[in-house]
Amino acid sequence: MVANGIGPRGSSPLVSAERAFERLSDDETLRGSLEDDAYAPLLDFIARLALAKANRFSSTDALYDALRSLLVAAVRAAEWGDAGSIANAIRPFVADEHGREFRAAVGKLGSDQTENARAIVRALADATGVSPDA
């Protein structure tokens, strides 16, 4: 039985968010070629997003899968300067109109991975309503 609509019996959205994020943060392969100064803002934002939106998901695994997809898309976008794939990965976290507007909000990305990551975090924050700062 699922309590509070998420996770194993007795777990809350907070516990689910913590479990999902812990799995993500333990997987160093998700960082791609990003150095710490580019990866850290993305991972920090994913942590805040997990906490803010966990109640939208039916299980910890569903939350983890959505967060992982978004993080992978954001890392690729920061690496390659193309945010197109993020618009699909953001859908579980936002209303449709915000997903469609995301690509325009992120603007043109360049070759600096750290600047790209910061721009992606700002656009994700705008689209999701989750603060980019702790």
C-alpha cells in the first residue's frame, strides 16, 4: 500500500525526494564531462526540484526516473550548448505551456559549460517555480 501517494508505506514526499536524490548524487556517470563548477549548480537545482515536486509522483522510482532524465538532458545541454532535449525532460515537473516556453527562456547557449549550466538552472527555475538558490 502506498501512503500519502508516494513511496513505501509510511514514507512521505520528503523521504521520497531524499531517496531519489541520493541515488542521483551517488551516480558520478551522470555528470558527463562537466567539471564541478558546471555540474554542481545542476545537481543542486535537482535537489531543490526533488523536494518541491515530489508530491507529483506516485513512487520514489517515478520521481527518480523523471529527475534522472532531466539531469541527463541538462548535462548534455551544458556540454553541447543545445537545450532542445530539456523541453521534453521538464514535462513531468511543469504545465505544458511552461515546457514549450523553456527553450526560448534558456536562450542561446555557447561553448562555456559553466555558463551554460547556470543559464539552464535559471531557465529551469523560471519554468518550474523552484528557486535556483538555497
